[in-house]
Amino acid sequence: MADVREAAKLLEKAQRVVVFTGAGISAESGVPTFRDALTGLWERFDAQSLATPQAFQDDPDLVWGWYEWRRHRVSTVHPNPGHLAVAAMKNAVVITQNVDDLHERAGSADTVHLHGSLFMPRCSQCGEAAALPSTTGEPDEGRRVWPPSCVRCAGLIRPGVVWFGEALPEAALEAAARAASDCDVLLTVGTSGMVYPAAEIPRLAARSGAAVIQVNPQPTPLDSVALVNLRGSAAQVLPDLAARAWPDQAAEGPAAEPS
Ligand code: BV8
Ligand code: ZN
């Protein structure tokens, strides 16, 4: 209990807050984390081997099918109290490794996506942005789906995510580094802190004098970077933490998912 009170004090006093999230914040919405074993068609693969340019080149319909299945899944679930609590943190800069749109649907309109999004497909050849195919009728268990073709060069359309071995979007990485080095408090939620350069963000904040607060039911390599470790789930810890740090905001009640 002392920890959540200490964390709330740090947030209450803070001028500039950054919230840095990973797959764990979407787990309670029903979005599998990267650690969760893959199911169905993909059970014999691990996420890291599928999320690569090589995998797409070798097996475009397997990889495109996987991302269409994930996009369909995300479109059938909703932000949880963790996302809503973050959206209620008025001046917080939200930086995520997640490719889902649950932060935006909870009200965090300017979320910085370090690893792209499931909702911004583009041509793998000329980079032209592509339309999102409809996901209606997508079977829950997922299947191989041949990627659409680019209207400009007929190249294969790929998901707008950052694959292993690919550079992060420069603007997003710069915005994240700037916010982390300027903040008073960085709240890291639901990430194992193992994927770089994203995992550098909480470390950069700590090196720049900020207080790092970690929310995660499990220990991670960020335990030693954090001033306060809150061992619990995002949907349970964040609403309580926000209510303690900003009681007046809590009185207004969390934002409902914008219609
Ligand atoms: C690059 C998009 C070079 C796709 C993703 C330095 C050291 C070592 C390795 C490297 C290094 N620098 C670069 C590398 C290589 C590599 C890397 O980091 N490898 C790791 C595995 C060692 N990095 C790269 O390849 C990066 N690119 O380096 O390019 C370059 C540079 C210039 C020019 C050209 C090239 C690109 C990395 C991005 C890859 N794309 N995602 C997709 O989603 O399909 S990464 C993906 O995996 C996610 O975005 C996320 O980043 C990561 C998963 O981590 P988490 O989100 O933390 O999720 P995880 O499942 O691991 O953990 C969940 C946590 O939540 C757990 O701790 C759990 O306890 C907790 N939890 C569970 N339930 C809850 C909860 N917490 C709270 N509440 C709950 N309810
Ligand atoms: Zn093209």
C-alpha cells in the first residue's frame, strides 16, 4: 500500500508525465501479449519470427493472415479501465509499443506509436498508403490471406507495423526521446522492457532525473530502473493510482469510449 501512495504523491507533484505502455495494458481487453503463445495456424511459430520482413517475403499470406486476424481481434474488443485511466491523465504524453488502437479509442488521441499500427497498411514496394480491407466475416481462428495489391505499383500490401530488424519511425522515436528526457515522472505499464530501442525510453527518463513508476504483475529488467514497482494489473492499479494522484479528476469519472 505504501508504494501506491508514494507513486500517487510523485504523480500529484509532477508537471510533465509520460505513460509508456506495452502489450500488458491491452491484456485485460482480451488482446494476447507477445509472450502469449500463438494459437491455431500460427501455434508452431513464435511472434518474433513472424514479425520480420523475411517471414513476409517467404510466406506473405501466412504473415498477412496473422495481422488480419490480430486486427479483427482488436476490432472486437474494447479499451479497459487501464486505458481509460491513462486517457484521464490530462497532460500525460502517451507512448506505446502496441499496434492496437485501444489508447485512441479510450481518448488518448495523440498516442505515439513506436512500432506502428495494425490500421495503417502500405505498399511493401513503393510505400503508398493502402485502404484497410473489411474484416467482416473474418473467421475467429484465422487463416492464410493473400495480401491485396498496391493500386500504384501492384506491389504487395504489408501491415504498417515495425518488424524486427526494421528502423522505428523517426518522428515517433524523436518525440518519445524528447518527452522521456523532459518528464518528471514516467509510468511504464505492461511491458517486459526487452525490445530495443523502445526499452531505452524508461532508462532515458531515469538518466534524465525523472522518477520511474512500473506497473506489472511480474518482475522485469525495469525493476531496477523504477523508483516504485507496483505489482498488479493495469486495469486494477491505474484507476486507483489516478484517483489517489488526482482526486478531483477521479470525481469527474473516467472518460467513456468516444462514440
Ligand atoms: C532495429 C510490432 C535496427 C510488430 C514489434 C539491442 C540489444 C538487443 C537487441 C537489439 C538491440 N537493438 C536492436 C535489437 C534487435 C531487436 C530487439 O530488440 N530484439 C530483442 C527481442 C532482443 N530490435 C529490433 O529489431 C528493432 N529494430 O533494431 O532495427 C535498424 C536500425 C536502423 C536502421 C535499420 C535497422 C525493432 C523492434 C520492433 C519490433 N516490432 N512490434 C508486431 O506487433 O507484430 S516489438 C513487439 O514486441 C511489441 O511492439 C513490443 O515492443 C514487444 C513485446 O514486448 P511487450 O509489449 O513488453 O510485451 P510482452 O508480451 O513481452 O510482455 C508483456 C508484459 O506485460 C509482461 O511483462 C507481463 O508481465 C505484463 N502483463 C501481462 N498482463 C498484464 C501485464 N501488465 C499489466 N497488466 C496486465 N494485465
Ligand atoms: Zn506500391
